[in-house]
Amino acid sequence: MKPVSAKRQAQLRAYYALVMRLKLACGRHSEWSSECCTVYDIEPHHIDGRRGDRLLDPFNIILLNAEEHKHFQAHNSWQVRQALKMWIRPVRLAQGFKK
């Protein structure tokens, strides 16, 4: 197993803090539906993947329950990704994030 670099460790710490901030901001439900969940049942879905700066881009992350997450992973077309990005943008701006 390849060791994790110090740079990646710092990114992951920032990422986990960002995900927790997003979870607390969305309350106790999926951002896509109004289904009630616990904070631990909500999973981050990276609309355009996790590489590079996209890992820490809140406009690239949407919080879903496990069923929704599987759905969006199975239906990962360009059109679906664009719709998700357009849908999440005003949500993140309302939460105080800046693009």
C-alpha cells in the first residue's frame, strides 16, 4: 500500500471538515429530496469527480442518501452532471460559499 503524502493528508483533513460543514448546513435530510436522514446516513457525491481542486469544491459536492447516491452514480451522463451543478449552485451560494 502506498503511503499518503503530507499534502494529501492536509487535503483530506480539509475535505472532511468541508463535508461536515455541508452536512450541518443542510440539516437532517438529503439535499436532493426532503427525506429525513441522520447526519451519518448522508453521503457526499462529487458531481465531476474528486481529482485535483474538485475534491474541495463545495459546488462539486451534493449530499445524498445511499439510494440517491447509487442512482446518480449509475446515471452519470454529462446532462445529469450539468443539471446537478446548476441545481446545487444557488444552494451553496445561499449557504455562504463563494465560487
